[in-house]
Amino acid sequence: MVNKSNEPAGHYRPRVLDDVLKLRLESAGAVLIEGPKACGKTFTGEQFTTSQVYLDTDHGALEALRIDPSLVLNGKPPQLVDEWQLEATRVWNHVRSEVNRRATPGQYVLTGSAVPEDDTRRHTGAGRFARLIMRPMSLFESGHSSGAMSFTALLAGERPTATAGLTLPDVAKLIVRGGWPLNLPLPLRAAAQANADYVRTVAEVDISRLDGIRRSPTLVQRLIQALARNIAMEQKVARLAAEVEGEEGTLARTTVYDFLEALRRLLILEEQPPWSTHLRSRATLRTASRTHLIDPSLAAAAVGAGPQRLLDDLNYLGLLFESLVVRDARVYATTLDATIHHYRDSDSLEVDLIVQARDGAWGAFEVKLGGEKAIDDAAIGLLKFATKVDTAKVGEPAVLGVITATGGYGYTREDGVVVVPIGALGP
């Protein structure tokens, strides 16, 4: 097997997505794995395929594909087609045809680090393709969380206990390092530099290469910095436009929308949508999404923040920690086929994290750095929130919890709210 991932052969770190991918290969003809560059898609795909073709590095294969796709997409199944979006229409149509002809699941794994401009997935892929999203590593996957308090157990009504040894300085370092597999063995300073280079490459190369539209690298960099400053907050395009000021003046909103869409297609920007539910109270739900970069390390890199600077600004560290929790929650939610939301209503009551499983089970979590008073206040808010939800229509919450950066113990309080250290959270 060819190993394109730059990690030593035989040193694959299992991913939460592994079991999900294995199941999809048993039920779908082709599986599409999308995720940002360097999150580990290729290495994971290599573990579950028999043959591989790499369209971003094998220029001969790319040229042959443009002449006759059957020359390239004829490997022993399952076949990995890496960076398939480089010839999206040809690959998609041929794979779809082959899946129909062979009438057997597990034929192809397509991996891509950008969503095609004409999103080919919309065209007659139902019943043939399964789509998965891979994100950078969670703390459980990187070995920094025991996973003893899993989403699966909590949403099943279980109340596990745990101990976790992460300190606030540890969490600050983990945020700066990020969940990029190739960064794990690097010294922290080198990992931070790699993340800064990642942001610069997105601004200077990737965003224009995406669709051939020339976009100002300086303005893109400033927009990423503005997104970083507003991490885990509700997205306001006017505010972002005002923050991206240069010699040309304030950036036009239409340009901001274009840049944001490009970052979404590069799978760098991922919003956290509001939870739509039924309420008992007269409060109305707010509908703005919260803004997150795919990994909080990119936000820290964009604003040039190292661990000590984060520790000197606990408010910003708290926002980045919330973004880290959202990243990990999205990874863990994959096994439950669950979605991740936030809640805010007209009474200014907010909940940082709502997990909604496909079977209807749901849980609500507040995210705090730590401290007894902060946990008490968060628990009071969660209990108040629970009285507003019309449980006759959506059911009782399976869990109300506070996810903390520090505090070495995971337990259930007398009021029923579960305290979950991030170093114990898992799938």
C-alpha cells in the first residue's frame, strides 16, 4: 500500500470516523469523505481501500482521467480516489455509473479537501453515495482525553464518572497545537508555525485556486483574522466587513459573502446553527449561527496568540476553548449521526452546545473554563433552559451538562447536571 500521508507506515492513529466509514462501505457503493487539507482523510482512506489513485500528485493519472476515466478508475475495490474534486464531474459520473453497473457496495472511497463549485453531489447520488465529514483530531483521538464520559453514554441516560488531569496551561497548548495529525509529534513552537503557514497558504494560494477567481490575499488574511477574533460568536457580516479595513476602506458585504463561501468550500469555516425547537415560554428563538474555524488552532495562529498570551486573556481563551469543544463534539457526534447546535432566545438565555441525535435523543451543555461559581451559574442556566423547552414535543433532555477545561473530576451534581472535564469527553 502506498502511504501518501507522510506518517510512518504502521503508525496509523485510529479515528472516530473509522467505524462509521466501515459501516458505510457495507451499505453504499461509494463513500465521499470531505475535510480540510491535512486533517488525515488520505491516511484514513488508505486503511480501508485496496487500491489508490492520487489525482493531486499523479499528473499522468489526472491526464488519463480526462481522456478516459475507465483507464484510472479501474483499481481493485474499494479504490481510493484522492482529491477527486480536481475532475469532479468526470469522477462523479464514472463512479456513479460503475456503482450502478457493479451493484455491490464498497466500490470507491473519494476524498476531497474542497467542495466543487458545481456541487456534483446534488446530481443523482442518492442511494449510491454516502457522505462523511472528517475534521482535525479530537482530544480523544490525539490521546489527550480518556473518553470515559462519552456522548453515547450520556445521551443513553448513563452517568459515568471520571478523572482527568488537564490543566488550563495544558488546554492553552492543545488549542495552539490543534488537531492536525502531522503536528502531534512536533515541538509546540513548530506546530504553531505550521498553523500560521496553513492560514497564509489558504489566503495566498488555496482560496484563489479554488475556482480561478483572484482574491486579495491581504483581505482574505484580514477576514480570517476577523473570524478568529469573533470565534464562537454569532456571525454578523457587517461587523466582519468593518473589521477588514485597509487602504480601500471597509470591505463590501458582497465581497465578505464571497470570501465566506470560498472558506466554506475549502472546509475551513464551519458555522454552528441555532437549535430549532418548540418552547413553552413566550420567548422567541434567535436564528443566527455561531462562527467557528474548523480547528481553534487556526484562530490562534491568525491572531498570533501563543499559550501564554491566551492565559493572559481568559475571555478569549474561553471562546477558543468553546470552539475546541464544538470541534470535538462534532467528531464524537458522527457515531450517533447527531447534529450540533447552539441556543439563544429573546430573553438572552443561551446554551453553548445542543447535541441532537437522529433517534430524537438530545442533550444540552454549557462550556466553561472551570471554577465552582462558573459551574454553578452554568447549571442554573441549563435548568432554567430545560423549563422553557416543550418536552411534550421534543422529549426530556437525556443530559444537561457543563464541559470544563479544568477540574479533575467528572460527576453528576445533586441537581442532576453532569460536570464533564474535556479530558474525559469522548465518543
